Amino acid sequence: MSVRARHLIPLLAACSAIGSVGNYLFLPALPQIGEFYGVDAGATQLTVTTYLVAFALGVLVSGPLADRFGRRPILIGGVALSGVAALLCYLAPTMGWFVLARIAQGAAGGAGITVSRASVGDLFHERELARMYAILTMALVLGTALAPYAGGLITRYTGWRSGFLMLAALAAVISSACFAWLPETRAANTNSHGFAVLWRESRALVTRPAFVGYVLEAALIYALFFVFVSIAPHVMVKVLQMPADRFGVYYLFLAVGFFFGNLLVSRAGGRVAMQMNAGLVLQFVGASAALALVLLGFTHPLCVFAPMMVFSFGQGLTLPNVIAHGIRLAPNYTGVASSIFGFSQLALSALAIQAMGYAPVTGWQPALWFCVVGAALTGIGVVGLDALEDFTKQRIGKAGPPA
């Protein structure tokens, strides 16, 4: 692969991360946003919910659009639109207008993460593909880890609205850089990318057991992480009576683990199966160790987050390889495949979080049991997918090459 292609990775990583940063940056400012518009906490929370829903829809729609019209216009347009929407958030006179601007911002951010993955799928193949996905994921992790802290500083010293101006300026820089340096990476044969063909390809993909298996694997791994981080703050505040800002400190354990797992994938050549299997084992061991400590009566957050850092490190090893395995099954339609992966991850995470929300928050056990059982299921799933791939290869080998 050319050096030029590798030089595009930082730019694609920035496009991928801007959507998540646009959400996490303003979480610390939610109370101030509610006060500014004179609404209660429930109405303020709507700005997060609508953003995530729009983000998921942006992920789902942008991939097929990028396969039809090309990566470059959809990516530049998505990043630029996210900046315009951030500016509209700054100018919004009422809560209703603010929510509408957040919806536009979320949808545009979804395009950034999906089309970046599709472009990487165009540029890299086989062993290199997982490494490049790991780099995109590291950028995403850094953004989500640092954005709440940066947002808190912005809110405290310059006011929450200035954060939207900063985000608009960042989007302008990134979209301008894409316009100047990002080439079109989609295959040149546009006749094969009509909407009718894309619809047929989407249906064909979701009927392929191997592809669906990898999608479900990636979605479950993603959901395990988000279920834990959504329940942990409630345990720390309501059960352990700790300050609300303490979770941000312990969250860094998970972010660091996930980051270094992806870093190892990005630096290691080959050994895809070894990385994936080792990650699945570490994911299960970390969650099981945390649960064991809690069952023995060690409920301090350090006793939970330290082994869960092993859990997140394992996820960092596994997730890029699982996504790369699935994307390679659709080499000519990486936009469609990326959309299906991204939407499935967000959708299953939302369903799992909502379902676990009905569990009583009496301690760490519900979230940790969910992680342990889910980690075991992902391990079993990968064994099944390996067997399915071997069976498929044997059938192809017996049938011989196509005439």
C-alpha cells in the first residue's frame, strides 16, 4: 500500500471522531443548557437522545449514499454540515431550535464515521485493514475520553456556547483539508453503484450468515462497553455515595485499556486470529475478575475498573479485527457494509442500555453479570464463525473455481 494512502489516515481519523466529540463535549454543560433555555432535566436530556438517534440514522444512510455518489462529496458535506449545525446550536434562540440543530449535527456526524471506514476499506485490504481500523478507533477513543474533560473546562471558563463555536471552527478546518487533499477512493465504475444495485447488495449481505455473524459480534462487543459505562455512574453516585465527577476519573481506566488494545492491533502485522482470540479471552477474564471481586465484597471502584481495564484492552484487540473480517466480505460495497456495522452497534447498544435500565441499581453485579455473559457469548460466536468460514472454504474447494 502506498505511503500516500497511509498519510490520509490522520485526516480520516479526524472525520471519524468529530461526531462523537460533538456529543461528549457538551455532556458536562447539560445543567447550564437547561438553565439557559429554562427547561427541566428531562427536556435537556432530549438533546442527547435526539443526537444519538440522528447519529444512528446518519450512519445507516451515509454508507449507501457514499457508494452511490462517492466517498469524497459525502464526507466533505457531512463534516461541513456538522460545523454549520454547531453554529446553529450556538445561535438557537429556543430549546426547540436547539434540538433541531442537534439533530442535524448528529446526522452529519454519523456520515463522518461511516464514510471514513468505507474509505479505509477502499484503500487497505486483508492484514492492513484491521490495523487502519484500529487507528480510526484510537482517534474515536481519544475523542470520547478527552471531550468531557475539555467540555468541562470550556463550560467553566468561557461558557458552554463557545464550545459550539470551537466545534464549528474544527469542522471547517477538517472539511477544508478533505477538500484539498482527500481523493475519491471509491471504485471508478459508477454503473455498478446505482440505488437498485445497492439495495440488492444490502439484502445479499444481510442474508450471508458469516457477515451477519460478524455484525452481531461487533454489536455485542460494543454494547457490553456501553452498558457498563451507562450503569457505572449510577452505582457510584446512588449506591457508593461518591461525587458525580468521580466517574470521569475512573472512566480513563477503560479508555486507556481500549486505546492500547487498538494501538497493539495498529502496530502488529498479521496474526489477526491470534489478536482476536486473545482479545476475547482478556475480555472474559477482565469482566469475570471484576465480578469475582465484587462477590467477595470488594466494591470500591478501583477494584472494578482495574480488572475492567483488562476487559476494555481485550475489546480493543478484538473489535477492529471483527469489523475488518466483516467488511472484507463486501469489497465493492464497503459503504453499505460500514453502515450496517455502525447502525447495528448503536442500535444494539441502545436496546441493551434500555433493557438494563429496568434492572435495580443496587450495586455492580447486574452490569458485570451482563458483561461476563456477553463476553462468553462473543467467544462462542467467534468459534462458530471460524467453523463456518472453514466449512465455506471446503465447499468452494470441492466445487472448484467458477467456470
